[in-house]
Amino acid sequence: MTLPSPVVAPTITPLAMEPRAQGRRRRILFWVAAALIAVILGSVIALTRPSLDDAIKPGLAPDSTAPDGAGAVTEVLKDHAIDLKRTESRTFATKESVGATLVVPATPALSDDAFGTLIASADIVVLISPTSTQLDTALSGTRAGFSGEAVKPGCSAPLVSGLGAATISGLFAAPDATACYEDGNGAGLLIAERGAQTIYVLDGTSVMSNEAVGEEHNAGLALRLLAQRDTLVWYVATPGDTDLEPGEGATLGELTPNWVTPVIVLGIIVALAAIAWRGRRFGPLVAERLPVTVKISETLEGRAKLYARGRDTAHAARVLRTATTRTLARKLGLASSAPPARVASAAASMLAMNPQQLENLLAGPAPASDAALQDLSDHLIHLEAAVTAAFRTERTSS
């Protein structure tokens, strides 16, 4: 039996509107989350970059008993007859370090020339967490991130022969330097020979401080490093011992480790991606009257194209079957919520067809392909047309 196939409009369900208060709450939560991310990112950058204040902090002061001081190491050195000279004057440190070991912390308050003069006379120079510019001046080196783990020496330098792991924090890299305690692309200890002078670079706070010296083999590394000469000059940087005029000094870029810039760029990219992701929401859908009349068939076709573009054949089939079931129920005098089995039975009685076949058409398995969906749509249209034609036949005959 060949049936005509006019397009019959399904019942349109009004769109659910999002409550205005809920939409406002979501917007507020988005901006609060964005502000928190910005604050966290700024805090991380502020806490991890070195600053001019590092030059005046008492950290690793040789006479400090605080957790971040180095009093425990220096007391042991004194017990081994090491002549320790603590000074806050770079002039005194330059003079007294001839033939001795010189310990120099990060000193952002010194120019490159003053820093070069400070370390020029010592036989052995121990640079503790130097700034990027000072690391470049001394060894043409760079910072290489952080480790935060116990790392084994992994090098053949006599200084660390027989030592076990040490707790390494800051990592460094430099050409023509022996790298010990390597982790990733950096090393916790650099050893460089510059003529008769030997320069060591390490993050002393994770090895020599009072709270860390008792861990792993930190004490052995610290004592071997500092007891190579009978005289140890420990320079303590202060704000007054500077050769820079007010407003000079290192720039923020020079003081910042190399890894900070990529982190900032990555944070900006993530923030822009989040804005693009969440900013494309134009708010809740609003149902409103159109200024022109749009045919229901055009609306149905548009929705079908959207479902087809999304490759959601199951959802499209469910929408088509629901619309057809409601339309048939209305034509057959049934409630709009009537189940597909009841609608199929009533339609089968009117058309003299198999009820099971019609029920399978209205509530069967989802189509597996676009072609099957198109076939299902054609059958549903034919079924609606057949029921409509049957009603017209009954009215004409009566």
C-alpha cells in the first residue's frame, strides 16, 4: 500500500528558560574563579622570584642559630681549626679572601663589576643561590629550575667522592662546568675551574641551613665544600654595602629565573583560553515572538539539520517518534501522554495493519546510521498521512 507523504509538523515543546537568578549566579562565580586564579598565579610568581630583599635577609648567616641560618656548620668548622671571618664589607672580603675560601650569597645590590672584583682574589669561591646575572658573570651559567628531592652526586669530582645523596633544591647549568647532583636538565652543584681558582655553585639553603644540614649527606657535602682552606671568609650582604646609585640595580628580568617567563606566558594563555571557553555563553535561551511567520516545516528541517550535523541519530529519532506519537494520539482522540503501544493499537485498527509493526515504528530501536534515520522519518510521515487520509475517508463516507 503506497501512502502519500506530506510533512506533518510535530508538537513543539517550549524551551525551558534558565532562571535569571541562576544565570547571574553563574556569571558571578565565573568572575570570582577568574580573580582567584589571577591572585594565585601572582602569588606564585611573587614567592618564587628573587628580589632585592634577598640581599638583606639573615638567611645562611654564619652566626645565626635560626632554622635558615648556618650556625651549626660554622661551629663544626671552628672545631676543626678553620679561621672563620664574617664580614659585611666587600672591600674587606676581597682583601682577606686571597688564598682562602670565599662564601658569597646572592647579592643583587652589587653591580657586575663589583661582584667580579669581589670574587677575583679567592682561591675557592662558593656562590650560594647567585642571581641570574651573577651566575652569568661567574660561569656564563643559567638557572635550571628546582628539584626538591634527595639526589645522588652522580659525578667523579673528588669533593663528593664517597658521599651519598643530598637534599637539592635549586638547579643550575653552565658550560665547561662539572655537574654534580644532576636532576633533569640542571645540577644542584656546579664545579668550574677558572685558572688557579675554583668556583662552586649550589643552593646552600637546602644543604647548609641548620634545619637541613642533618638530613641525608648534607653535612658531609657542606664541610668538604667549606673546609678546603684554613681560612674561610663569609660575606654577608647588607643594604649599605652597595656600589649602585638609587634607582639603578638589576632589572626585574635580570633578577627573575629563566623559567618564570614561560610560566607567565603559559598562565596568560590559559586565562585567554578560559575566557574564550566561558565567555562564549550568551546567557539563557529566551522564548520570544518572531516578527515574521515561520513555517513549522522550515523549523523542523532546521532542527533536523542540527541533529544531523551533531551525528546524534538516536536523539533525532526519539524527537521524531515523540512528535509523531503525540500527533497520532491527538488525531485518534487519545491523551497526548498515551504510550506508543496504545497509539499503535488504535492506528492499526483504523488502518487494518499489524499493531506490532506500528509499535516497533513508534518505539523501536534507534537507527544505526543516517540512512536508517531517513528511512524512519519517511515511514513516520507516511503513517501520519495514512491516518489523516483515513479520517478524511470516514468523514466523506459519513
